[in-house]
Amino acid sequence: MKRTAILLVSIMLVASMILSGCFAKQQPQTLTVGCEGTDGIFNQNYTNSSYSTWAINLLFEGLIMLDKTGTYVPAAAKEWKVSEDGLTYTFTLRDNLQFSDGKPLTAEDVEYTYLMVADPKYDGMLVDNVVDFKGFAEYSAEGSTLTAMEGIKVIDKKTIAFTFAEKKRTNLAKLGLGIMPKHYYVFEKGNVAATASLNDKPLGAGPYMIEKYEPNQYISMVKNPKYWDAKAIKIDRVVIKSVDSATEMDELQTGKIDLIPGSVEADKRDTARNDANLAVYEFPRSGFGYINFNCSEVAATHEKEVRQALSYAFQGEAVIDTLFTSETGTKLAKTQSVPFSQVSWAFTDELLKEVTSYTYDLAKANKILDDAGWAKGADGIREKNGKKLIIKMAAMPEHPILDSLVPLLQKWWGEDIGAKLEVEYMEFNAILDYISTNADTNEDKWDCFFLANTFPSADPDSVRTSYASDEIKNNGQNTNRLKNEELDAMFKEAVKIIDQEAAKKAYIDIFKLLTEENPTLVVYANVYADLASKRLKGHEPGPLFSWELNIKNLTLEPVADAK
Amino acid sequence: MAKYLLKRLLNLIPVILIISLILFMILKLMPGDTVSAYLGQRKVTEEQRQMMIQNLGLDQPIFVQYVKWLWQSLQGNLGESLIHRKPVVEIMGSFIWNSFMLNIVAFIAAFAVSIPVGIKSAVKKYSLYDNAWNVFSLMGISLPSFFFGLLLIFGFGVFLQIFPLNGMVTAGYLHANGFERALDILWHMVLPATVLMIIDVASLTKYMRNSMLEVIKQDYVRTAKAKGLKDKVVIYRHAFRNAMLPLVTLLGLYIPGLFSGAVILETIFIWPGIGRVLFEAITRRDYMLLMASNMMFAVLLLIGNLLADIGYAMVDPRIKY
């Protein structure tokens, strides 16, 4: 028995030593990126995972793409023109574009890409890209027999024109979808779901093509020789691998992966800084964690004075110091006074000067409430017109931030200002039910909630729906239920200004009004970091410019010595 | 016996139906639904949202939805997962197979170790061997699996660099043939299977030991020894065959476990098994996938129970149905 045990163990050790040599990483020019795992849906129409989106951006290319400054530049299209009235965008494709199977890419494929999303039975997330096209309603109506949309016109094999119903600065951003081959993703109108079977077998015209996909493990991609700019691609292979938070640093340090994008934890950043082979790239998040107040009539936070007082009583800097600063002093987030993306072109110093900043001022908070008629009762809790200042918060249990934040809020929105905070714990989907899915029936059950938001666009118009009166409904986007018609009108006018510089003034006015109404209290805006091997060169990540968009500038130095 | 079997099988049918009804109701009564969970706070037109709800049949009364599900399932159509955009059967098939591979290896290894260890512990009661395994069992039962898993990963994966840190196959490596792939999988399986095995060994050795102790006390064993039979014959031919009975029952109850995945282990080892997939399905309210897999586990459990009873009857001649 003892002998067999020893024999077994020695066989295992020998075998593993032999095998570990067998499966070592093969080519030096393979970039391995770690993430929580793709959903295996390499189809922009249906994916729900930002990690799959990395792969999609490498496998497919659109007419235009974003550069590191957040401006749209030509990609598959070599140029485009805008009509006089600002409604029509005409694109000219580059010469000799091909998909990775060798078949030519023409304007018909571009049209096809958008018709897929406009299909009457399309049930993915990209509808917003086509909803503003002229003729969308007619094409996408159930039972419609139209084979083409008025707003998408194929002029010739290399030219295509898109016409929108309204002139909006945000229209151009809709035209960046990765071009999908008509001959491969075949379906009959009304049955676009048939293309879902090809979700893990993508075919596109991007810089890479798929090599192998192992579900819940990794996807590997190789350089696409048919890509029009193939000579600009310096990395031969890309592998996107699932990693686990507990072991990802070990994988990075032992060279099994080369890049961890979007890392949040401080200790990992410190480990990387102390490792001679690793580099840390920090950048601000395009998004934030926030508390939304219920502005509807039945809520305790209905009056803007109450919302303002709560914000003045909120110790924003203290939150950053206690919850978002590591022992080594690394700051993982900062405060933010306006509720839209801090990497937006509209987020200027001028704007910050004009808006109301709710820096901690307890005396002011109390004064605002006193002046608004909220008198302290015998129990120390303020009341007005028979209504007590009791604030009901919907919060997720066992949440890393809320666990520390709630006790703080109970004091700041409790004895500090003469109010009372009542917390109702519920799971994320239940909160969604309260504030969105069944928002109308539940509007009297909560006064505030805590969630986080990421803005995939730098355009400040992307927050319009969060504060629009017509979005106060079940499944609406306006979860704070703010109803301000002047604000609605200002947003509608501001999006018509095509030039970004000219639009900045309009948004200063908008956010001045919005911060006065103060439906949203921004709690923290993270500082994210990409952790990478020093062998990776040319990496310049931004919150809206992740590594794969910059693939043409990335190179990987060969390993210094074989292990 | 055949009559008994038939009766048991027929009894399973109403039980399965009731389980499916209760399961369905529980899933539907949870707040939140597939479409809301899928869209989150994303923007879609109202018409599109309604279309999605209609496509999934979520606008109909719960009981109607149940009957529709039942009717489709009996015809073999277990539905499609909105999250994965694939038929439920396809998803379950691929991921359950991965979990099964891991579980069966751990299972066989656990039994292969527990049985001889349990027998020897019983025969040499209170010896150093017995006490050592006792302590080891206690540790195995008390140590949380993820902790032990992480320990192995850091020890053998990071520090000694003998075994891979995680995954089922080497990322980015293209296998030349099926044999190479099988070898890669086996090599990746060592650490997670060890963790699973240790947990099982801890309890199985105790079972085996206690069962053996019960039997060794018996008179017929004394007689066998007195007859002058060799120790090995007494232990294995007489004592063990009777001590094995409770373990046979255990085998039947282990069957459903073989097809399910340990969520925690699969997460830290990045093993593409069914455990993680189902955990995600719960948070994302993937009703079709949840119904199909939970029903499968329920059926496996019932059949496992039945097999255990039958097995017991076959091994123990005293039991007559």
C-alpha cells in the first residue's frame, strides 16, 4: 500500500514535469488578455458582455471608429460627407475590402448590418442605433414586407447614404456598427434570430479572425491576412482568457497573461507597482456610483430643498478617504459634482465653475431645511405639513460599498440634520423592479437608491433620458422621476447643435439647472487601472478607448529568456 | 421484485409533476423577470420590449405558461436560453459533461482511497494509522473547499509551477489530436479533482470504518476467525461484503451529485462546468435553463434513490420486496 502510494505520486510528478513542457506558450507574439469571461456571443447584435465586445471589435470593423481623443475617424470607410440639412451622411468605402473568407465587402453588407438590427423581431440591445433612421417605423413594423428602409440607401458598391429623421449631433455615433457579411449571416426578414446559431462562429472584416473558441475558457484569434490594413497589425495572435480575481495577479506575474484591463482593487495596483516586470496605467472611469433621489410628489425627497440639504450633509471626501483609499494611500476614486461622464468634452472647467457643487456643509444643510419649513419635532425628527422627514433607502445586502456606506448615511441623514434613514434590503433585480420595471406602482415605496452607471458615450446627451419627463413610466429610463419641462426642452435643443465647441455653452446651462434640481448625488467616480506586462508597448488606455481599439499601436516584446 | 420496481416507477410520475409545478411557481414568483434582467437599464423601444415579453410568453398567466412549458418539454423541446441564445439542451449538454468528467474522476479516486483506508482503520482501530486518518478526515470535512483549492493553486501552481493555475485546457494552445487534448484536460484536472476527492474521502472513510466496525463485532466474523481462516479472507470475503451494504445505498445517492457542479470550485479553477452557468442563470432569471436543469437534478435524485433501494435489495438477501 505504501509502496503503491509512493509509486503513484512519483509517476504523477514525472508526468506533470513532462507535460508542463508540452503545453507551454508557443508564439512570442501572442497577447493574452485576462477577463471575467466572455459570454461566447461574438455577435454585436446579441452579446451582453463587454469582454465579448473586445473580441467583436477585433473580428469586425465598422465604417468609422473612435480614436483615443473620442473623435470618430475613418475605418472601413475612407471618408464621409454630411448633407446641407445635416440629415444625410454619405460614406465611401475603401477599395478592395474583403471579409476574412475572401469574399468582397460592399455597401450591401453595410445596409444588411443595419437591417438586421431593424428587423421586426430583433430582440437585442442595438435598436437604439437604428431607431432614428428615416423610415424605421415602416420597416420594422410587424408584418412589414418592405425589403429596404427609406433611410438606408445603397448608391453603388462602394457608396452608402444614411438619412435620419431629425438633425442630431449624436447621429454619427450610430453608424459605427461592425459590418456583417450578408452571405454568411443569412436570414429571412422577421427571423433574424436564425443568425444566433453563428454567435460562436463569427466572420467579419476586422484585423483578426477567429482561431479557436473554448466555452467559458478562452477565445483565440489570429491576424486576418485579408484585412485592408494588415501590415499595420504587429501582434500575430490575441487570446482573451477567463481568469479569476483570486489568481489573476499570479497569472500576470508568471507571464501566463499579459494584460488585465479595468482593474479596480488597490492591492493589485500596489503589487503591480512593486513588480519590476509590470506597469500600471490609470485612467478615470466614464461613469460613477450614485444615489438617486425620488422626485415624485409622494416621496420624502420630493422638494429640491430636501435633496439639496441631503447632498450638503453628505461627506463626499470622507467617503473617498475611508472607502476608496488604500492603506498605501492609493486613491481609487474621486468625487464628482455633475452626473455625466467626466471624460466628456463638455466636462470643462467652465462648466464646473457654473454648476452647484455640494461640498460638505452641515450648517447650510440644516439652514436650507429650516428655511423650507421643516421644523424639528419633539423626537428630533423634522416634519412639515404633518409629514416626517423619513427617508426610505432601497439597498443591496452584502454589497462591498453599501456595507460601509449605510452606517455613515444613517448618521449624516439621521441625527446630523434631524431626519431618519430607513433601509430596505433587497437584491439587485428587486431594486430594478422598484425603480424601473414596475416604477409607477412602486413610487411610494422608496426615496433613494444606490447604483452605478457607466456611460459608453462621451456625449452629454446620453444622460438626457435619465432626466426626461417622458421616461417616467414603467421600464422608463428616468429612475429619479424628475419632471422639469424646461430641462426637457433644453436637452432637445442642445442635441441639435452639431459642433461640439458650440454645444458646450448649452450644456453649461443644462447642468446648472440639473445640479440645482439635484436628483442625483454622485458618490464616487472610480479610477481604473490596466495592469500589464512591461513587454506590452504602445498601450494608452482610456475609459472609452480600451486596448483592442488601439491594436494597431500595440507591440509585444519577446520574452527575455525561455523559462 | 419486478412488481415493486414497476410500482416505484409509476409513483415517480406524480412526484415529478408536482416538483415541476412547485419549481415553476417558485421561479416565477421571484421578483424580476428575464427581460428586465436581460435589459438591465439599457434603452429599448417600448414596442421591442413588449415583443420580447411576448416572444417568451411572459405576458400570459403563470399557469398557462406552466402548461405550455410542460407540453413542450414532454415533446422534447426544453426551450431556449435568452442569455446564451442557444437551445437549453445544447447548453446543458456541453457544460454538464465538463462537470461530470471532473466529478467522476474525483468520485472513483475517492472510493478507491476510502474503501481500503476505511477497512484498515476499522481493523486496526485506534492505531496510529487510524488516528492519523481520523484527524485527516476531520480536516477534510471542516476545511472550506475554496480555501483548500486556493492553497493547492498557490502551492502547486504558483510556487512549484507543476500544475496549471486554472482552466480545463491550456489557453491558446491548439491540440494536434483528441489524445493530446485528453492529456491536457487530465493535467488540468489534477488540482480540482484532488479538492473534490479530499472532501469525499473524508466522509467516505468514516462511513466505511463505522460500517466495518459494526460488522467486525458480529459473531460470524468471530466464527470465521476461529475456523482458522486467513485474516485477509475474513476481512474481505466475509466482513467487507456485509459492510459494503450501506455504501451501496450511498452510491445511488451520489449519482445526482455527479452531474452537478460545485459553483465555488468551478469559479476559482475556472472549470467550465454547469455550476457556474446555473448560478449565473439564477441572477439573470433564465427560466428555461433553470427549469430544465433543476428538473433534471430532481429526476436524477429520485432515480438515484430508487437505484439505491434496488441495489440494497440485490446485495442484501434479507430484503425482499
